[in-house]
Amino acid sequence: MKKRVVIIGGGIIGLCTAYYLQKEAAEIIVIDKSDFSSGASYVNAGLITPSHIISLASPGIITKGLQWMFDASSPFYVKPRLNYDFLKWTWLFKKSATSQKVTTSIPVIRDINLLSRRLYEEMISDKSFSFFYKHKGLLMLYKTDKAGEEEWNVGKKAIECGLKVEQISQKQLQEIEPTVNSSVKGAVHYLSDAHMTPHQFMQQMKSFLTAKGVIFKEHTEVEDFEIQSNLVTGVKTNHELIKLDELVVASGSWSQNLLKKLKVNVPIQAGKGYRIDVVNRTKINIPSILLEAKVAVTPMDSVTRFAGTMELGGINHTVNNKRVNAIANAAESYYNEIEINEKEKTSAKCGLRPCSPDGLPYIGRLTKLKNVTVGTGHAMMGWSLGPATGKLITEILNEKKTSMDITPFQVERFS
Ligand SMILES: Cc1cc2nc3c(=O)[nH]c(=O)nc-3n(C[C@H](O)[C@H](O)[C@H](O)COP(=O)(O)OP(=O)(O)OC[C@H]3O[C@@H](n4cnc5c(N)ncnc54)[C@H](O)[C@@H]3O)c2cc1C
């Protein structure tokens, strides 16, 4: 008899999990409280990021956060709150932000990123898909020598761990990306990175899975669980009780609240980010990060996307126009001939990155409830790590040897 797997969350993690599970002939139901067209997995910058070897929890970030706390247009913002989960997360984040922990995480982040990039490339060779995927690397553009030096230090670490990275002078930059203006002094080029158009991939993946018999239930919110001894036997939604054999929790920033109903505490804070889309007017060729402004720029197939801001202010989708304007101003100040109009700014969207305190995702089974597997907490790398997470979860469910060591991703590591 086919095992019925219920996946809570139709973001990149949920869909990639469904993709690998359907190959193993499972009966799959993906449940989402939204309509499968919004959320972090639809608004992100689409960067595939082996370059991001330094986790968010790194030395210096707390000082920067404190400096930026009172600046309404800053790229990193923490809203102080007297809330137990937030205070505990902050404490765990501070404990993780040490040089030693960052160094230990580097090979782990590299390996899961490279695995995931390879899996995206495998999907392209499957003729069922025709999604946009380019491998041009990622330019870290800097205007100040300080930012350039800091990034080159990261670049050297990346080279040490086997990635291909080059220092690009202002003159070379003008040759490969002439649209960058003269205030930009140079770049560090991570040749390991690739980029995609997230909403296009999500639509193609959903159509592919539907054709394979995966059931999608939209506007369906999981409110509680049916539990018998050490197994979850069903999810109670706003519409019905859905019975199951295996449960996968891939509900992004909402996962902590949901998992609490299973008596498991998995610290996650939502890191809000914004994107502005400019329809085919830019000549930008290579994806970049504007280092001083912390804005990501992705030339997708139909739009150029400018994305940025990490706002730790709880779960909400309120758009802060000051931060949207700051992203637009940054874009205009690094490139020639870019003007982002009011319509584009007012159409800006936001999404919530599910941030763990140590910058590593949670991937694995719960210890007490034997049929519950979790995939969340990917923060700024969730798009990149979708396929690897889906594959690892499928291997866990099928009790196969996992494609990489998943010990660092233990779900209950902070319990
Ligand atoms: C502006 C921005 C730029 C980014 N850029 C990049 C990038 O370039 N590269 C990269 O790798 N990552 C990037 N990210 C991060 C990446 O988008 C996220 O890490 C990733 O999308 C998280 O995917 P997810 O599937 O875990 O969560 P989500 O996409 O948030 O999906 C979770 C889903 O669960 C559903 N859900 C929650 N609770 C319930 C419930 N109780 N019942 C039913 N459904 C529920 C939600 O409706 C949601 O659709 C960016 C994020 C943002 C915001």
C-alpha cells in the first residue's frame, strides 16, 4: 500500500520535497493556507548561493544591528520585543555568532549548497521543465575600500574551501558589467553561483507535480494535529481532518508555532525582505549584491529584481515604504540609467525568511513523534537549498543513506 505523506507548506521546500517523494511513488498532499502564489518562495532574489558560506549569525552583526536599529531605512533591523521566543532566539543567535562556530559551519553550508545546485542542474536536464537558470556567478560590488577588503577576506575563505572566486578591478568590471557606474570601485566575483526566476520555477513545479498526481489543497490551514501514542495520524485543518502516514512540516516562518502544538520548540524568527521588479528595462547582465546597501540584484528572464532588507519584527506582511525606497535608491546609486518608478515601488512585495539562530536549517525527524520530519529555517538560502532539502527529507522518509551528513541540521538541537 502507498504511504500517504502530508506536506504542510507549499513553498520551495514543500514543493521540492513533493518532487523527490513522487519519484518514490508516495501519495502526496501539499497543504497551504495561501493560494500558492505569494510568500518568500515567490518574492526572493532567485540566487543559488554557494558563495554565502558565512552564516547570518557572525561576529559583528550584533553591533551592526544595534547601529541600524533606529534607522528606518537600514537594511538590517531588529524590533525589540518582550516576547519569550524572540528573546530566546536573540540569546541563541548571540551564542552562535562566534568565529569558531562560523568556521565550523563553512564546509556544511558549502556542501549543502553545492548539492542543491547540482540537483537544480539535474532537474534542468529533465525535459519536463523549461525554467530559466543561468550560471554567471555573483558579483559583490563595493564603493568603499573597507567593504572591498572585508569581502575579499570572505572570498579568500571561499577559495580555501574550494570555490572559484576572483577579484575584479574597476576597469575589468566596466568590461563585464558596463552598466555599473563609476562610484563602484570593484567587485569580488563568486563564480560558483547561479540564478533563476523563482515564480516561474514554482509554477512549473506545481504543474509538473499536479500531472504526477500530487494533490494541492490551497486556502487550507493546519490548525492542530491528531496524535496516537508516538505518531501523528492526521492534520486538523480549517476544512477537514486529513489522515496520514507521514508528516512533513515545511511551513517556513510559521513552523515554530505549528511545531509547538507537537510539544517541540524549534526557534525561528521571521526575517522580512522586500523585492522590487523592474520589467525588462535594465541592461544588467550579472547578478550582484550591492555590498554597502545589502541589496541583491538579479537579471531574471522577464524582470530585473532588486531585493533586500532583513527585518526581524515578527510575523506580518506590512510593507515599510522607507525600506522599499532605500532599496530603489541603492539600485539607482550603483548603476547608470536605472530609474525605478512609483508604480514599481508601490508594487513591491515582501516575504518572510525563516531564520534559525545559528544560520543552519532544520532538516530531520523529530525524536518522539516518529513519523514527523521537518524542513525549515533556511533564512537567506531557502531558495538555493530547496532541492537538497527535498532530497534529504525523501531519503530520511525512505530510511536511505542521506546524500550528506545531516547531523548539523538536527531539528531539536536547541531543545
Ligand atoms: C526578499 C527576499 C529575497 C531572498 N533571496 C533569496 C535568494 O536569492 N536565494 C535564496 O536561496 N534564498 C533567498 N531568500 C530566502 C528564501 O526565499 C526562503 O528561505 C525560502 O523561500 C523559504 O522557503 P519555505 O518553503 O521554507 O517557506 P515559504 O516559502 O514561506 O513557504 C511556507 C508556506 O507554508 C505555509 N503555511 C504556514 N503555516 C501553515 C499552516 N498552518 N497551514 C498551511 N500552510 C501553512 C505558508 O502559507 C507558506 O506558503 C529570500 C527571501 C526574501 C524574503
